[in-house]
Amino acid sequence: MSLIGAPVNRVADHVLLTGNARYVDDLQLAGMLHATVLRAPVAHARITAFDASAALALDGVVAVFGPEEIARHTEAQLCTWLISGQKIVSVPIADTVVRHVGQPIGIVVATSRALAEDGAGLVLVEYAELPAVTGVEAAVAPQAPLLYPELGGNVLADVDYGDPREEIDRVVAGAAHVVERRLEVPRAAPSAMETRGVLAAFEHGSGELTMWASSQNPHMTRWHLARVLRLPLHRIRVIQPRLGGSFGSKDHLYQDEAIVCLAAMLLRRPVKWIEDRTEHFTATKHGRGGVYRARLALDADGDFLALHADILGDVGAFPSTVGTGPFQVTALMLPGPYRYRAVGARLVAVLTNATPTAAYRAYGQNEAAWIRERLIDEAARELGLDPGELRLRNLVTAEEMPYGSSASSRSGCLPSAATAMSRRWSWPPENSNG
């Protein structure tokens, strides 16, 4: 029996509509403790003192772990989506250098959430503040404050994609008309109905860790936990209860989630942490955030000749596990369904003192479509052409299908976006200067 074209009954509706779905915060375990994550209130600073004595004196507070102790018990988390020449490929779970507001620096564990929050207010943390920089253009300006002085700048990676830049410039120089614009896509802060949450339990005898997580990717979370917590993969189980929204923001392990699991291991008791909405806006990875200087070249008849974009991608304080991936998608999808003689993009991934960015809502694709189609609309306006007709003039037609993926398979045709992609946009990029 084939399911193709057949109606499929929905099986999850009843439990959701009757209010019987169980999310992370609905779970209870015997002896369970509650945690509050300590977060930095400054964008850039060095932690000079961490004193938890007052918090530990509060009745009901079981433990407080600061950045140095967390670092001793963990390994750095690997970035899984890299770009050629990426200068940072792993991120510590806790650090004594703060690089964005909301960065986790410790955890307070108590017999109730209220007591954990009260204890967090008693932890004394002293900061030696450093100059901060936000916005990608400010971050690459001369004399900009440096997030990682050892890198010599705030550029994480610099890579060219597509046809050689000199070829694109040559085609643009000979064009009858060129539309060039500076476009900006601001950051987006995900806000799922259910914030992130973790319940972790560690069996000391067997050495097995169970993690219930509001995660859309339990398999990758398990893989990262194994490295971060120095556990064999077969001793970790990650369970995904009902999920109250994600859209990419819960696609990977976060440092604070690993810290909760570490607390459960060190205390040998289950520990639950539920992110509040304020934390969610500063700690959950943001989406998008880029400045694009894009240009479209056309001949006198309105045929597209070249398309190119310089992409300044805001990575934030450090690369998330997906890192520059969303900006790479923008570069790769920039040409769309049209023909060009030359096409390409340059991606400069930039570090800023802001929440790291990651995958969110069709990451990279929306930006590419908006940049390209905005340029086409602007070209139609300047040339006095109908924007629909201009698009139809340059679309790959049904007669050209299947559209060749190499120049040799499209004899007599000009190289297209698809040709440029398959020919030069391989991994690693052939003309990377990163």
C-alpha cells in the first residue's frame, strides 16, 4: 500500500488539544534540583573575581559553579559547519572573558527555582570592562575594539565564491547599466512559545547521562555532549519531549545546557533548568544580521550580465555550531533562477560583541532572494521597464530544461548561475583568501 497521494491521519492532535502533552517543564524526578544560569550583564569584559560564598550560605542553595570550575570539567564545543580559513573552530563551555550580554558564566543549583534565583542575586562577580563593538561595519573599521586580540582583527573568515572577481568586474565594466545598493538585513531574535529547557539525570553507578531537552536535534546534541562532558557516546541518551516551537533556534547544544548536565553529574542528582523569556532574547542564538553591497549589471536590452554581492555577516561573539553556514547559503543561492555571464559573492564573516547567530527560519535563502529581487525591482524602475517582464526576459526557460550544470553541457549558451555554482562553488572554495 502506497502512502503517495493517500490521506494520512494526524496522530498528535488529541494529546495536544486536550492539554495532556508533556514538555520539559512538566517532567519531575525524585530528588530533582533546580538551576539558574548566571549570565554576564556586560558586552565585553574580563572576570576578575567570582565569589559565591553569600549564595552558598543561603538555606536551600546546594551548589554554585563558576567559569573556572566549569572549564576544568569540560572540553570546548566543536563548530560543525565550518568555512575555509575559519579562525575559531571550537568554543569553551565557560570562559573568564565575556563577549556578549547574556553569556553564561556559571550556574546556581538549589531546591527550588526561586531559591536558585535568590542565590544568583548573591553571587559577587567583578568585571574589568573592555571596549565593545556592535555592527559588522563598525567591527571591521580601523582601530575597532578586538574581541580576540590574538587574531589581529574581527574577521573570522574571508571567502570568495563563484566566478573570479576580476571576471565579474570586467563584465560589470562593460555593462550598459549597473544597479548597486547597500542593503541590510537586521538580526532576528527567535521567540518560540516554549523557551529552551533541560532536565538532566546522571546514574553514577553506570556512568549514564539522560538529558530531556527542548531540542529539535537530539542526535547532534548527544554527539556534542559526549565530547564536551568527556563521556562515551553510548552512555548518553537525549530525549525530546513535546516541543513548543524552535524554527532552528534549538538545533544544537548550547553552553548553558551543557552546564546543567555537568551540574547533574557533579551533584549526582537530577537538575532542571528552564530558560525565562528575558534570557531567551539574549542567550538563544539570533538569526540573520548582515550588510550586503550588491550590484546587478544589465545590457542595453535588459539582459542580466553579472550579479555580485559583498556580504558582511554578523557571527556575533563567537561562531555557533552552524557558524557562518547561513551566510554561506545566502552566497550560494544569490543567483536564483536567472542567467548571467558572471556571478559570485564575497563573504566576510565578522565577530561582534553580540549574541551569536545561527540557523533560523529558512536561513540564508530569504536574504538571497530579497537581495536579488530588490536589485531587479530597482533596475526595472531605473530603466522604465515592467519588473515582471524584466524577470521573464532573464528566467531560465522550460525549453532550456534540463539546465546544464557545466559549460560543456550547454554548448552555445552563456555560463549561468547554475554553471558557476557547480564549476567553482565546490568545497573548499578554490579561490578562498580566508
